Amino acid sequence: MADMTFTEMQEMQRVLQEKYLEKWGGLSPEKAIEKLLWLHGELGEVGDILKKKGSRAIMEEPQIREHFVEELCDVLMYYNDVLLCFQITPEELENSYRKKFQTNMSRW
């Protein structure tokens, strides 16, 4: 199976957002804070699993691992919503990521 791209993830989020447009209100810079708050909540759920179950369980117990990965997917979905709110393209993200990587590689 090939790796999923940010382009594919963003397209999936667009489809999801269009389906629930009336309920969720769409994607715009004004909606970004709401998406960030939801993202923060999902990160908390990831942290809760780690805190309550521990890293060993995540690595060794399939059911706990599945739940952990599912919560990380929620994080990625809201992250992509934020990108879409500001119309940040995968190319723009890639360029910035590579630049930040180089900065971090030469930091210390």
C-alpha cells in the first residue's frame, strides 16, 4: 500500500466538510480557532491513552494500539482542517517543513 499524501488527506477532509457543511459551518479563517480547539482536545485524548495505558501497552496490545492510532487520526483530521481554513497547500507545507528541518539540523 502506498503512503497517503497530504493532498489525499486534504481532499478527504474537503469531502467530509462539504457533507456536514450545514452542521459544522465549513472551513474559513474564522473557523480555524474552533478547529484548533478540537485538535487540542484530540491531542488530550492521545495523551490520556499514553498516560493511562502506557507506551508498552500501545506497542504490545492491539486494541489499545488501534484506539491510540484512531485518536492520532482525529488529530490529523483537525490539523488538515486548520490547513484548509487558511488554504495552506501541501506544497506550501512541504516547503516550510523542509526549511524548518534544515534550521533544526543546524541549530546546535
